[in-house]
Amino acid sequence: MNHLVALPILIPLLAGAGLLLGYRLPLRLQRGLGILSCTLLTLLGLWAVQQAGSGDYTLYALGNWAPPFGILLVLDRLSAVMLLLTASLSLFCILYACRGTDREGSHFHPLFQFQLMGINGAFLTGDMFNLFVFFEVLLIASYALLLHGGGRARSRAGLHYVIINLVGSALFLLALGTLYGLTGTLNMADLAGAISAAPDTDKPLLVTAALLLLVVFGIKAAILPLLFWLPRAYSAASAPVAALFAIMTKVGIYAIIRIFMLVFGLGEAPIADAVWLWVWPMALATLALGGIGTLGAASLRTMTAYLVVVSVGILLATVALHDQASLAAGLFYLLHSTCLTAVFFLLADLVGRQRDRGYDRFSVISALNHRWLLGSLFFLAAVSMAGLPPFSGFISKLWILQASLPLTNGLLLWALVLGTGLLVLIALSRCGSGWFWRPPASTTTQRPLDPVRVGIVTAMIAVSIALALYAEPVMVYLDLTAQQILSPEQYIHAVLANPDALLAGGAP
Amino acid sequence: MELLFAITLGVLTSTGVYLLLRARTFSVVLGLTLLSHAVNLFLFGMGRLKTDSPAVIGKALEHADPLPQALVLTAIVIGFAMTAFVVVLALKAAVELRNDHVDGEDPNEDRP
């Protein structure tokens, strides 16, 4: 057993607990600890990607209890990619937050760490109930992080967000109860076998449980009928928190991939078919609504929230196509869109700080300092987001379109992806030209531009460019990831085939 | 016993959902509490309903499934913390927004 697998959960847990105990420590020390933890997580993420790259599953049985009885952590390619993405995003976010956002309220750093613990745990766990527990951990932390800084808008958005997620948790437990009552296990691999072997009389109940889970993950991922909490919540959150939340909808997508491709995906007529029947039209509708939303948004933060919705739609559509090339292209898009939506949340904050009035609202015409620098950054980010060459947005969209062409449903996706791309392009150019083209002459009030904040945003845009330049190795890796996802038998074999070997190698 | 259990769950869930759909935060919190109560009982029932069987092996001829009990315990703890949090949040929102409507503004009230 490789103890490094447990560290992505343990490091933020210990850092968070330590920060909570030492809440009287000077802020500088708290920041140092937070940044240290995020740096370690990034290094661990690199290790995880390398470790999972061999194609093996790295298992970690907590307390040496053999699966399917004990709690299991599983590191495969998908988990590794998500871990690295989360860790690197969190590093940028915490650096940005250390420039002053963390002073606006109390306990920012411990909450940030607990948030990371929940996200990492959700990516690593091989057990349904622990998925629930880690979802709750990340949600509790996100409730408090959303409210960080206080204010009326945050209270109002927070109330909706908390209540809808509490209902989601109740539904999650109902689904878990049904699954346990029918199969007597909650280990994902064991559950997959039990579900595929279930008698026909149990099928309707299993479908019910699967659809309940789809609702739960749909709330997290913001799929069409369940996404109306998102624009308000994301646009109310402070900039680094909103940027970190860019990964939260992807946790929902991850859960959909993991649960419906693995747990419900086995057998002749898998239960998951009933789910994909719903996912496909809902993904397309989400995509269309996201496009319309970006055009109708009144501020850059709201627009970015709808960009998140667009990315969820595209991702979910590629997942629902159930094809290796499309899924791999979707995963590439996941990396790109998470990075870019985070950039836009931070850019909205940078611009808002430089404007005299209106913060990031489009309707207010106001003088803007440092127009050239901010305008260039915005331009680069917008080009990448809209999917124009030569950035990662172009490559990911091209790959998605290419992969979906031979499929029967592909043309529908083409129409929507390209149509939404046009809407996003119009919305972004309207925003950019209104702000940077010819605003009123700069005022006498000097607003210093924080070079560190600008540096962080530039670095994130550079990541997007690097993703385009070094696309080939990433694409090869993601293609193998998609292959691994679409062969759940390997996962089940790795977990259940030889529990003794797992434990024998691991005596600490 | 099964019928009584099922009716209890049904009543709890339906009242919970009804209260959840009200517009005031207090009834929403009550609705959430009832709903999570129903869910916890449901989870408990998934280990099958048995009397006189402890969840410890070897203490009686028949033993109950201990896993749902452990799950319920976890779910209760999480649900309890969440309820406490949502109560505090509702109070905070009521003070800041000057009303207890879940949308933060009351459509039937005249704006000042």
C-alpha cells in the first residue's frame, strides 16, 4: 500500500485543523501554511498523474480493512488528473486571496483547506458513502467560503445555495439507502457487480436510485432544471472563492462519470441507459441556456457564471456520447474551461478595482485606469474562452467537434457548440469593447494596480497557452484516461480480485 | 410494524416537502429537519426491521445489520450541523435583508 495516496486528503485536513487551532497566529504565518499546503498538494498531484500514468490502479485500504468491507481510496488516471487540476487551481486562488481577500472575514484559510480536503476526497474515494461524506465536507466549507466577506448579496445567494444543497444531500441519502437495501454493499466496485447481477424485480428500484443520484449530481454540476442557484451564488462570492468554485461543478461531472460509467454501467442492458436518456437532452439544453445567459448577463461575474454553465453543458454532452474520443476531448475541455472561467472571475475583480463606479457592471460607463494592460489580458483570455486559435479553447473545441462527427448525435452537438460559441464571442466582445475601447478619460484618482494579482492572472492565461503548445502529451494521456473510464471491468478487477495482495504489501 | 414505519415515513416526508416549499425561512428550516428525519429513518429501515436483535455478533441468535446504524449516525451528525448552520444563516439573512423571505425580498410587501 502506498501511503502517498492518502496525503491529498490528510494534508489539507491537518493544515485546516492546525489553522483553526492557531487562529490567533499572525496572518503572515497562516498564509504561509495555506500556501505550503497548496504547494505540497500540487507536487502530490504531479506524482499522482505520473503514478496513474502507468495504467495501474493505486489502492489504499484505510485501517487495512480489505475491500469490499473497509473504506477504500482508489487512484486512477481520472482521479489523478482531477487532483492535479484542483491543486494547481487552488495554488493560484490562495495566492490571489493572500493579497487581501483573506482579511475581509475570519477563518478564510482553514475553510479553504477544508474545501480542498472535501474535493480531493471526492476524487479519491472508492466508496459511495464516503463520496457523500466528502461532498458534505466540501459543501460545508463552500457555504462558509461563499459568505466570506459578508454583505447582503452574499447572504441572499447563500440562503438559496445552502437550502438547495441540503435537499440534495437528503436525496443522496435516500438513493444510498435504496442501493444498500437492495445490494447490501456501498463499495463502488462491489456495487457494480451486485447491480449487474440484480434480479429483474429489483430493476425499477435501481433505476429510481440512479435517477435520484442524477438529480443530486445535477445540482452539484448545475444541469439545466437545477442550475438557477449558480449565477447568483458565483457572482456574489469574492473573486478567489469564485475562481476556486470553478472546480465545484466539475466535481458533479466527475461523480456522474464515475457513478454512471462504473457503478451502473455493467451488464447487458445497464441501468445507466435510463440515465443517459435524460443526460443527453439536458446537457444540450444546459448548453443553449448558458449561451443565452452569457448574452443576457449584466456584469462580468454573472457572465462568467454562465460561462461555467456553458462548460458544464459541453462536458456533459461529451460524456453522454459514450465514446472514447469524445470523452477524452471533453476531459481536455474540462482542464481548459476550469482554468479560463477562474481567470475571468479574477479578471472581473481586477477590472472592478480599477473602475470608479459600477465595479464589473456593463451598464455603468466609468473611467478605467490601466486600460492597456487589463485590456490585453482580457483580450487573450477572451480569445481562448471563445475558442479561437491559437489557444487551448480552440484545440479543445476542435477536438470535440472532430470526435463527435462520426457519431449519430454528433451533428446536433456541432450546431449547439458552434452556436453557443458565437453567442459567447458576441458577449465577450461587447463586454471588452465597452470597457476598453473608448471609456471616459482616466480620472485623477490614482488606483495602483497590484502587480502580484496581475502576475497571477497572467500566469493562469499562460497555463492556457501552455496547454495549447504541449497539447499532444496531454491529449495522449487523456485518451488513455477515457479508455480507462470506459472499461469499468478493469477497475472492478483491480479492487476486488486480490484483496490479500493489497494488504500484504502494505504492512507499515 | 412495516406498515406503521412506512406511514410514518410518508407523513414525515410529505410534511417536510410541504414546509420546504413555503416562502419563509423558518418553515423551510422546519421542513428540512423533517425531511432529514425521514431520510434517517429510511436509511435505518434499509437494514431491515427486526426486534430483539442487537447489532453485535454473538450476543443473540439473530443480529441486526450494523452498517445502516453507522451510516445513520454519520448522517445524523452531518444533518445536525447543517441544520444549525442554516438556522444561523437564516437569522443573519433576516437581520441583513430585513425580512425572512427565502428570496430576501417579499413580493407582497410594499417597498419602503
